[in-house]
Amino acid sequence: LKEDKVFGKLLLVGFGGTFAEVVKDISFRALPVNKKDIEEMIKQLKLYNVLISRKKYAVDKLISLAEKFSKQEFKEADLNPVILTEKEAFIVDARIRI
């Protein structure tokens, strides 16, 4: 979550690390968003096929997590990384400004 001077509060979703810096694989929307919006954001990612290919990742858990965070009154929140397994989405590190 990030606040933009022009667009207001935004939700950004993307692959982290090298993918974020080199490939610029991110999607963002102005709040409010719903589950369908977040699902579409994830499907827009260039590396989306990685999430649905060989191993089945818990993309539904990522969508639920993003939806919950988008409804909070944070000025800014950076969840990086969020690790997806077959059953869960785990927040490994978070930086939140209230």
C-alpha cells in the first residue's frame, strides 16, 4: 500500500527482488479494491504463469491477504517478501507506517 499525491491510496502487487527491478513486473490500482480487482492485478503480471505452472501456489491466500491489507488505514505498508506455498501465504517481513 502506498499513498500517491495524485491518485491517492494505491495497492501494488508484483514479483519481488530482481524481477521487480529488472522486469518491472508490478500492477497497481487505486483503492478501494475487491477480490476480483486483485485477482486481475495478479493475472496481469508478466510472471503470472510461474504461479500457475508446475507447482500449485496458494494464489487465493495471496488475494485474501492483499484484500485485508487494502482495507486497513495504513499510510503505507510494504510486505516483502510474501512467500507462497501450496497452502499458505506467509509474510516474512513487513514495514508499516501508521
